[in-house]
Amino acid sequence: MSASRVRRALILVVLTFTLVAGVRPAAAAAAPALPLPDTMAAVGDSITQAASTAGGLGVDAPQNSWSTGTSGTVNSHYLRLLSAGAPIQGRNFNFAVSGAKMANLQQQVANAVAVQPDYLTVLVGGNDVCTPTESQMTDVVAFRSQFAAALGELRNSPNTYVYVSSIPRVQGLYDLFKGNFWARFIWSIGGVCQSLLANPTSTAQADVDRRARVAKRNSDFNLSLSEVCAATPRCLWDGLAAYSTPFLASDVSGDYFHPSVAGQAKLAAVSWSVGYSWLPPAPQNQVPIASFTDSCTGLACTFTSTSTDDGPLTQVWDFGDGTGSGEAVALHPYPAGGPYTVRLTVTDEHGATATAERSITVIAPVNIPPTAAFSSSCSGLACTFTNTSSDTDGTMTHAWAFGDSTGSSVVSPAHTYATAGTYTVTLTVTDDDLARSTASQAVTVAAPAPTMRIQSLTAAARTVSSKSWRATVTISVRDGTGAALPSAVVNGGWTPGTSASCTTGSSGTCSVTSANLSRSATPSVVFTVSAITRTGFTYTPALNQATAISVARPS
């Protein structure tokens, strides 16, 4: 930093993180606005080293530090300063030491002063409240004296600005996890903050009183911080903002003590929100340059702004036909062909404007009439019509006339005629410019043939000799109304055996008899009907009462 420039050194003293629950933030004092720093450093304890945030419990992970870290998830003070335009890239020093107490702060501040930071954050104090026993908590008078001595090191940086954060409410850690088995297990086996967290489920008066005394020490330390800060030039107290900020279970790492990545992010946001305001030099506004391209097909045009500026722009289009748009890429259909003057006006965030205009000529397209076409498929009296009409430059409506005084507007309709005959079917298609085309074809429909089916199969067997026997099957054929159907030829076959057929008489029945069958080798045979034929009738096997029957050898 040049000697001609007034040195800006800021100290953000954020003294512990633990957890806070259920208290509304207190208002912080108004912070002065300062030029952006070009150097920052951090001192303190394991919180500033972001211990336990990268998978290893108790292992430092300074990249996740709320102060000097580089994690975009945390969004540290360092990254926020970079985003604000501070010339601080790569000049983020972290001198914090895990396990440090207020007694260690003076040396850390001295180390930080050696790099002459413009902005110095200090996070310490949690280890003064959280100790192996209540009696080992730092004395309030000693705590106050050590803090004053640490700030005294800034005499070698007389333009230092100090931001002091309150110690969060450590009782919140107990309130949040006292009912969690694993938290209690880790607190116990790791000896974590036993001044407060020993016997976490105990309701004995001695334990209740001990926790109250720890909470009181927490408050006394905050009072000392506020009073020492008030007596120190260029020092800003947070007005108990950190003490009053609620934290969730997700804000705590797997050791149930240190803040997680989410907790580091919350600490960064809270401390930043009540800290100093930063005043980067206002850049000189660059006037925008307006420009655009156009592309038209028929009456439809696309206008694309290619305007440039050093910031965001708003666009206002005048299409020359009394209409406009505010889109960067504007689609516009003109009502008629002809010449139009298109104007684009752009405005930047500082109110500077620029305009570009161009004359265009749009030509209304010549309509191409549609072509009507269709195919048909009929079964009995039912027909299906498939529309194969086309229109290359628009849409169509459809009007069908089926030749029996009925019609449809469906694209590809189905229609059932009432009687057999030949009908002229006509399709008329109309496009969006009212051009029409018609196609016609004749379709012939016939009533479906009546059906016939097997009503029953009746089996009989008789002995021919001591060594042979014969099987007889009587087939009853009925039409679709259930009436006996004479003159129907029944074809089938014996298994084992050969094919056989018969023709029904006036009663609609006929019989087939097998060849002689061996009594020893053939205990039974099966006769299966394969087809029934008669002119003018359709055999419908699905309606059969039976199609095959087994005949057993007579006893």
C-alpha cells in the first residue's frame, strides 16, 4: 500500500460461534462507510480455521472459514469483498490457531499487524467459556484485560477499524442437542465444553445452577467486549447480533460443537450484515450502443437486439405499425405487406439511452391452395375414412359428406351406413385464406353375412367285435338367431384317425362315425370340428358351445 494513501485497517473481532437459539437479533450500531480494503487477515481459534467442516472431526479446513475462506457455499467476508470489487485477490491471511483463548489473542493480533491488513477479523472466546470444568473458565476481569491488551497491539496500525461481535449464547448448544444420544456421547468422550455440557440430562439443582453460572459468564464476557470496544477508537460493537442469532442443528458439524459449512455461512452472513459499509469508487458510466438485426419470412419478422453496454439494458421496440415490445428478441407479425421503419431504443441502469432504426419491407406471401385427398376402408356397413389432404403454407378445416345426407368435420372420421349400397363420399378442405379443394370417391357397403355356429357335440360308442369298436359324434349347427341350419357342411378330424365330414339335415344336425378302432390300443378318440361352410353364412368359432369332444371306448 502506498504511503500517500491513508491506510485503512479494519478488525472484525468475532468472539466465538457455538450456537444460538430462539432470540431475536438486537439492533447493531450504525457502521461507518469505508473504502474497500486491499488486504485482509483473520486471527482467532478453530472456528476461524473452520475445523470439522471437511470430513475430519477437529481437522482445520480454512477454505471454509467465514472470514477468509474461498468456499462459494460459505460466501466469506473475503469473497463478499471480492464481489464488491475490492482489489484483495490472494491477500487473505488466516493467523487463527485452533484451541486459542483470549489469552492468545494479543500475539495473534501482533502477527496480523505485521502484514498491515486493511481488514482484520478476530474470532476468539469460545474456549474461555467452554472449559473442562466450571472452575477453569476464564475470569471476567482477566478476560477483559486480555482483550484490551490485544486491541492495544493496534497502536502500530493507528488507522485500524475494529468490529467486535458478541459471543453467541452457548446455552443454545445445550438446548439444541441435550436430547441427542450421539451428541451427549461425543460431548462426554471428547470432554467437549464440560463447564456447560457435563451431565446434560441431569435436572439436579447443582447442574441447573452450574449451567446458569456458565450462561452468566457468557453474558459478562459480552459486557466486557462491549465496554472495551466503546473505549477503543474506531471500534464497532455488534449490539448482540451474534448472541441473538438462532442456529439450527444443520448449522453444527458432526462433532456437535463446531459450526458446519452451513453454520460458517450463517456466521459470515450475520457478521457481514451488521459490519461496515463499503464504498467502492463509482465507475464512470459508459453510454450504450444500440444495434439490432432483423429476419422476415412473409409477414412474420424477428428482431434481435445486438446492443452493447457495460451493464444491463432495457429495450423498447417501435415496429413502425403502431405496436412495440420490450423483449431483447422480439417476434412480430405485420398485418400487411409494405415498408416499415423499425426503431430500437436502449436504456442502461444509469438512464443513458441510444437509438438505432432501420427501414424494412415485408411482402405478404402468395397463398398456396390446399389439396384434398383421402382413403377409405369398409367392413360391412362400417367405414373408416383417412384424411391425406395437405396444405404447405397454412392450416385447414375439413367438411365430409358421406352420401347419405350425413357428414362430419373430424379430420379422419368413421361412419356406419344404415343400409347397403354405393355412396359417393366427398371431402372439402378449406385453408386459412379460404382457398378450397374437394375430393370424392364411391364406396360400396354391404350388410354382413349371417353367422353360424356349433350348438352342441354329442358322442356315442358301439362295439363292433371283441377286438374293435366305433365312435360316432352328432354335430348340431345353429344360425345367429338360434334356428337349426340345414345344408351346412361340417369338416373335422379324428384323433387318432382321419378326417371326416357331414352335411346337416333339416334338423340342423349330422353325424360322423370313425373307422374301426382297436379295443386294446385305443381307449378313446377325439373329434374336432375344423370348419363349417354354407353359402351366405359366416362360420364364427368364437360363438361355438363346443368345438371338440372325446369319445370313450364302450365297456
